[in-house]
Amino acid sequence: MEEIRERKQTEREEFEDSDLKPQEEECLRKIPPWRSQLTVRGLVASLFIGIIYSIIVQKLNLTTGLTPTLNVSAALLSFIFIKGWTKMLGKLGFNSAPFTRQENTVIQTCAVACYSVSIAGGFGSFLLGLNKKTYELAGVDTPGNTPGSYKKPEIGWMTGFLFVTGFVGLFSLIPLRKIMIIDYKLAYPSGIATAVLINGFHTPKADKMAKEQVRGFAKFFSFSFLWGFFQWFYTGGDQCGFLQFPTFGLQAWKQSDDMFTSCKFVYSFWSCLSWGVMWPLIRGLKGEWYPATISEGSMKSLNGYKVFISIALILGDGLYNFLKVMYLSSRSIKSTIKVSNEDGSNQSLEDLQRNELFVRESIPIWIACVGYVLFSIASIIAIPLMFPQLKWY
């Protein structure tokens, strides 16, 4: 085992020492303009990958509530897609343009932007929560549940809503990209991991590494698909299938009926504490803490305690993490500014070339400001028309 680790470490060091620096210098000299990085095959590949990932994240949103990060896998799939495309055309006798790391990045970015709309667009949360069925389930006579305060999900207004709300943030990020990346030199883990993977694909020794990764991807994808296909034969309803297997015994399985449908397994100690201790204790106080004649699914009954205790925990945890991130970010920015002020004149030629390439074809600030203002005005006008209860201010 130690020999394998040493061999892999040696291969990695040889790869970095012998190929990485010359490859970076060559890349710095031959960066294509941004118009050359937008290709038809790239847009087709990003659309295809984006559709697949949108289906995956929507399935996860509606079943588990998870929002996975698929940046790295999107870069891998884009590499596989275009490499297969070029090889197929080569066997048919057609010449194709070389596949560059810039085009790979464009495909990955477009695919991520596509499935990000599925995550943040509210298709598994607030957009579906606006329909009439949710209004009725919340209780027609419930205080605050105003009659007519629902909206039927339709492609037209949902598309317009996402259009006026989904592009405003892009214009606000344009002035910040140079400040955050070049001036403050902030590290973004997901972006760095994706960049390292893409750079590894487009080096002279990348074929071997790419083949190993593709082989591993195909193996685990096949295993997951076959296992899901096998489970499908035993799925006959909500109380059927492997998900209902009594792992902790029949008595514990009976208690699992009280859990949310998206929480089929006990994920952590706190879920055991809530479902095994807190809710039974509160249920035992029926008639004292809440009326005994009301259904437990009502917000005035046990469900109200479940919802608002959960919201309080989420808000408290979010506030703590927000303050923590703000504190750590301010410390990092302060130390980075101090180091940049001391060593700003000692930057290497390679760093200067990277910075020059980064800002060479950036979008002008005035376009960002105009776009932000226009989309803000469009949002102020369009959203109150979609939701009459919402005032423009």
C-alpha cells in the first residue's frame, strides 16, 4: 500500500515539475479570444449536461431537499462529451477544432448555470408552495391564509419571474470579480477544484488520468443505475420497497411513520433527539400546550411546534455561520490587503500575465451598472403584476 502511494506521489511530482509549468506558459501565450471560446458544440454539450443535471437536482429537491454541488462532475462530463464528439467526427473523416481548456470551462459554467436555476428557482419549494392545493392544505380558515392568496404554476409567468430575478446578480458580480480574485486573492474551493481538474485534462499526460477518471465514473454510475433499477421492481407504494426496510426493528419502523417523507433514514443524533424525545414529549402535553381536538397536522397543534422550532434552529444556525463567515472573511481580506501592499511590486511575470489575461476582455463597468438598473426596474414593474398582493416598494 505504501509503495502504491509513493509511486502515485512520484508520478504527481514528475507531472507537476515536467509538464505543468511549460504548459501554463504555452497557455498564457495562446489564449483564444472569448468569441472563439463560444462554440456550437460547446453550447449543445452544455445544454445536454444542464438538462441532465437539472433533472437530477430536481429529483433530489423533491425527495430529500438536498442541493448538491456538481461543478467538478460537470467539468468531467463536458470533457467526456466533447472528446467523444471529436473522436467520432475523426473516425468519420471530419476535422474538428481543438478542444481547449477555455471551451471546457465555458461548457462547465453554462451547465452549472443551467442546473443552478433548478436549485435556486424555487421549483422544489416556494414556486410549488404558491398553488391552490398548498393553500387548502394549510387550512382555508387559518388566520393569515388570505382567500385568493395562491397562484397556479404556469410556464409563462414562471419564466418571466425567473428572467427578471435571475440575471440581476450577474451584473452586480462584474465589478467584484477583479476585486475579489486579483486584489484580495480570495480562494474559492469549488472553483479551484474545477480549475485543477480541467487543467489536468488538457496536459500532455492527461489522457491516462482522464481514462482512469472516466473508468471510475462509468463503474460507479453503472452500479448506481443497476441498484436503482433493481429497487424499482420492489416499489409498489409508499409503504413498499427497500426504503421501508426495518433496519432498527419493527418498533422503530412504526415510529418512522411520524417522520417527514423526505427523511427516510436517521441522519444524525439531532433527528433522533427530535423525533424520539421532543415530539413524543410535546405530544404528551396535548390539551395543555395545544387543543386536543385539533388535528396534529394543523399549525395550531403539534405541527406548529415542529415547524417553528425547526425554523428557530435554522435561523440561529444561519445567523451564527453568517457572522462567522463575515468575521473570517474580514480577517482574510485584511491580511491579504496587508500582504499585497507589501509584496505588490514583487509579483512574478507569470502572475502579471495571468492578471492581464483575466481583465483583458472583461465587461465594462458601465454595462454592468446599466444592466443592473434595467433589470431592477423590470423586476419592480413585472413582479407586482404577477403578484398583485405585492407592492412595488
